[in-house]
Amino acid sequence: MSRFLASNNLSDNPTGIYLVRALQDSFLQKHVRVVLPYSKADLKYIGDIKSAVNPDILGFSISFTGSSPAEAAARVRMMGDFLKDTMLRQELLEIVHAKAAEFKVKKQEIDNQLILKKLQLDEVIGRLNALQGIADKYPAASRLGYRQFLSSDSDGSKFLSPVIQLVGAESEIVGLRAELVSLEREAAQNKLRGEFFSRAEVLGRLPKAGKTLLAEYSLLQKEVFDNVSLEDDSIRQVSNDVGVIAEQLQTKHLLNTRFVSGPTVADHRSGPNLFVLLFVSFFFLGRR
């Protein structure tokens, strides 16, 4: 909460000060109720449902008392904004950490594939050179019909003439070199992606609110990719992937997440004392 207030210049706000002092597990359990797609009464039927059950929460129902209706409403709104921002921050950091870890695994996988393909290429090139030597040693073999087979009685297998095998080896070399180019392109993309998310991980160590971190994430994207040529399709693809994450989070947590009811201000006192109780449903409608 202190991080959220500081990022939004609300550290001296009376409502914020109250929430910082009061915020703890028991306080949240008293004032914030999670709204799920299914009620407790529905749980006994869920086991019979064949389709997957949506585990996501729909939102929160928030209630607060205050010395005045306006004060209670302010507490409800600030708590709602805090919860929204916290969920944004949490999801952004989870994605960044996952992408950074994914880069390391992907790097090893690509390295292994490159080693294997280079080894295969060396073997085929060696076979090609050997076949070329055979063809040079037996020039008459080049006059053999393309459909003629030479048999080996040792294992019962059949082999094409050396000239035909030369053509096959050269074709295989072309294919392996194309695969190497594709893997090297993937390695370059993964390296750029890793550089971005390793820098993005540092953002999570800063004591800043989710909305602020998302803005800095977008600034980091601009900083990283402004220094490279986006005319390169492979680089532009990485930039687009990074940008999609920010757009999805902004849509989910900032645009589609809102109060669907309230916070409302009561027009009369509730209960025997001077406090006013406000009930507000705060639903998270944004989903990917």
C-alpha cells in the first residue's frame, strides 16, 4: 500500500494513511470479499461438470465504514484502486520473470539444435566428398541409368549409383543449411528477447506501483528497440511480442477493470452510531 500511495503522490492522503495503518490479513478479510464465478452452494455440483471450470475471480465486493459517507466512499475507492494496481503489478512481474527464465531454457535448446545440425552438415559434406571421389574413380558410373540400382549382398539393401547419391547429398546439404539459418535467426531473436526481459526484471525490484511499472516497461521497450532496425522482420517480431504484453495488461487491468457499482454515498446513517457503511462491488471484467 505504501508503494502504491508513493507512486500516486498520495502518501499524505488521510484515506491512504488510514489504510496503511490498518492494512493486514484480518483487515482485508473483514472489508474485502472475493467474488467467484461459483458460490459455495455450487461447489458440490462442480465435480459433475465435464468442461473445465473457470478458476478466475470475477472481482471484489468492498465495504467500509467511515465518520462520514464521503470518507467511507473514499476508502472503498482507494482500496479498489489498490487491489487493481496490485493485480496489475503481480501479473506483469510474473510474465517478466517467466519470460526471463524461458530465455535461458530456450538458449540451451537452440544451442543443442545448432550443434546437432552442424554435426549433420559436416557428416553429409564428408559423405559428399567421398562420393565425389568414387564418381571420379569410376567415371563409367556416371553413365549408369538413373533408375538403375546397385545391390549389396551383405545386408540385402539397395543403393543408388554414386552420381545419384551425389545429387541427394547436395540436396540434403541445402536443407541443413536452410535449417541452420532458421536456427541462427531464432537464436538472435531469443538473445534480443533475453536482453529485454533481463532488464525488465530489474524494474520489479523498484518500489513502484503496477501502473508505473507498466509505463516503465513500455519506455524500456522503446529504449531497447529504438536502437535496432525494425526493418528486420525477426527484430520487429520480438518488438511486437513485447508490445502485445503491455497492451493486453493495460486492456485487462486499466481499461476493462472498473467499479460496476459505486462507490456510492449513503444518504442516511446506518446503525446506532455515526458511522456509515458502504457496500460496493468491484469486478474485474478484463480477461485475456
